[in-house]
Amino acid sequence: MSQQVLVLPGDGIGPEIMGAARAVFELVIEKHNLDIQLVDGLLGGAAIEATGEPLPEATLEAAKASDAILLGAVGGPQWDHLPMAQRPEKGLLGIRSQLELFGNLRPALLYPQLADASSLKPEIVSGLDLLIVRELTGGIYFGQPRGVRELENGEREGFNTYVYRESEIRRIAHLAFGLAQKRNKKLCSVDKANVLEVTVLWREVLNEIAPQYPDVELSHMYVDNAAMQLVKAPKQFDVMVTGNMFGDILSDAAAMLTGSIGMLPSASLDEQGRGMYEPCHGSAPDIAGQNLANPLATILSVAMMLRYSLGQAQVAAEIEAAVERVLEQGLRTADIYSDGCTQIGTVEMGQAVCNELLK
Ligand code: NAD
Ligand code: IPM
Ligand code: MN
């Protein structure tokens, strides 16, 4: 039976980066005669315009029926006035939570050709290969109660709840330890255990699990220090594991170490390893519709999908090697441009990767 991939372009630069990624995906499907069907769906602002809801029932059903999901990005200023529950971002959060995609892998890998594009000195980032494992379906993003209420004196109060159950910490910890075991065997857990009880528990649970992975060296770091260490000496890290919000913030910082947020792919996995794949960046309204966006994070997300969900590790490696050769040729979108390179657009970057795959 053929494998089914649900494609959700989303908003802003979403359709543009997806166009380029789709061209690459379709090319490898044809080249290797893979039995994979791409099915289109609506999520986020695009879904609001078509159906009135950020996560239509049809999209959720298609997501559940698919072997994997490829997402562009959602959101934009035209929907920012909507109540929280109706915003494009709720569509994304809804799909993550309904499908229990708790394990978010965000690999920050510096391609040697991009050492100049990083905002840090080449010697600080060269050879960088770190993996952020972010818990994606719990924490302060989903904790109850939440909202804005009016106090007796008429003042408004906004509130969210930062909560993690032991079982939620355990499953993300096992995922992170397992991944560290396959890499350089160093796991740094990031928390705020000097202030927040929920992360005191987080730290305890990590320590309880550690003896099951005797070959992995576990360390703990407070999130403020981790942000500082990421820009000071990022190569000290192998795998970092953290909660939903800290992981969101630290992965954008880590992205910049690789030259641009336009380079960072991600996988969001459930307990069976089924997943959604998306670039870590957003819909970039400031550059949407101008053929300026870097599609490589999305193209590399296709590679991650082939590796983790579709059983095609060889094809994944082929895409990654093609991306590397394109960078080697000095082809760059604006965000990773440096002197002496050739600046190209989103469409052309997709074509350049396709050309390499055809060689
Ligand atoms: P953003 O990631 O969209 O953009 C931040 C900056 O990075 C912008 O200057 C943008 O031009 C640049 N950038 C992002 N992706 C790029 C790419 N592929 N190539 C070149 N430059 C790129 O973050 P934001 O501006 O804070 O958010 C914009 C919208 O996107 C908001 O509505 C937000 O909620 C949404 N968002 C969605 C996702 C997602 O769908 N996963 C992630 C983050 C933000
Ligand atoms: C991301 C985004 C999302 C998040 C938003 C758009 C809900 O920033 O995927 O990193 O915060 O998880
Ligand atoms: Mn984010």
C-alpha cells in the first residue's frame, strides 16, 4: 500500500517554501520510484479563509490517516486581532496536541560552507552539530487554567499554568537519552529548577531515568545560562532536552548559529515515530510573496521525514548531500548571502537542489 503524506503549505512564505520543497520531494519520488502520495490540506490562516477554522475537521482526519505531515508555516498580522482560540497558530498547536506529537527534534547543523553566514565567529561555530529535543504537547503552552480575567478592583490579569506530569517528562527524557546514545552521548537538560517547582520535578525525573542510560553523560543547566552558553561556546552541547517554551526560544537562537533560521528543519514525533515535519521558522510576513525566503529548512524537513517516518534514509542522505553541493557552488538566498556568492530566490534554490539530484 502506498504511503500518504499530508502537505500543509499554510501562510506567508509557507506556499513559496513548500513549492520548492515539493519540487524536490516529487523529484526523488519519481527518481526512486517511491510509492508515496502527496495530499494537499489546509491549516492556519489559509484554512480560516476557506472554512472559518484554523484546523478544519477534514485536515485533522487527513492528518490522522497519513504516514507523515509536511508543514510550511502558519500565521500573519491579518489574523492577529482574532481571539486566541481562533488564530492560525491554534491550528498548529491543535494538530501537534491531537496527534500527540510530543517529541520535537530541532537539529542545528552548521554546513561548513555557511561559516561566514553565522553571526558568530567561524571558529566558534565551525563543526557545530547539536540537537535540541523540545517537549511539544505540554508545559505552559497547554497548561490549564489560562486566560485573562477581571479582578474585583476592575484590573485585568493574564494567567497561564506551567505544568508537567511525570509521564510527560519521562517520555521526552527517554526520547532524548535514546537520541544521545546514537550521537556523542552527552545530554544537557535545560530547566529553571532554581525558581520553578515544575522544573524541579523535571530535573528529578531526568536523574531517575539516567541510570538506564549509563553510557550517556547527563548534565543540567538553567535556561538563562543555556542561552548564554549557546552563543558563547555552542560546541559544548550534543543533545539538549527541555520543555515546550524554553525549547521554542533556544531553538531560534541555535538556528542563528547555523547562518539563518531558514536552515533549521524539524521533526515532531509521536510514540510510534509517526511525525510532522516543518521548518523551525514562521511565515515571515516581512518577506512573503517576494521569492526571497530560504526553502532549505523545508527541503531538509523532507529529508528528515524520509529518514524518520518513511524508511528512506538513503534518499534523505541524498537530499542532504545535494543541499551541501548547492551551498558549495556559492548559491545563496538573501538570508545566508555573503560576499562572493551568487544570490538566488526561493524558486531557484529549489531548482538548484533538484538539478543536483539529477546529476
Ligand atoms: P518568523 O520566523 O516568521 O520570522 C522571523 C524573521 O526571520 C523575519 O525577519 C523573517 O523574514 C526571517 N525568516 C524566517 N524564515 C525565513 C526563511 N525561510 N528565509 C529567510 N528569512 C526567514 O517569526 P515572526 O516574525 O516572529 O512570526 C511571523 C508569523 O509566523 C507569526 O504569525 C508567528 O506566529 C508565525 N510563526 C509560525 C511558526 C510555524 O508555523 N511553525 C513558527 C514561528 C512563527
Ligand atoms: C514554532 C512556533 C510555534 C511555537 C508557534 C507558531 C505556535 O514558534 O514552531 O517554533 O511556539 O511552537
Ligand atoms: Mn518558534
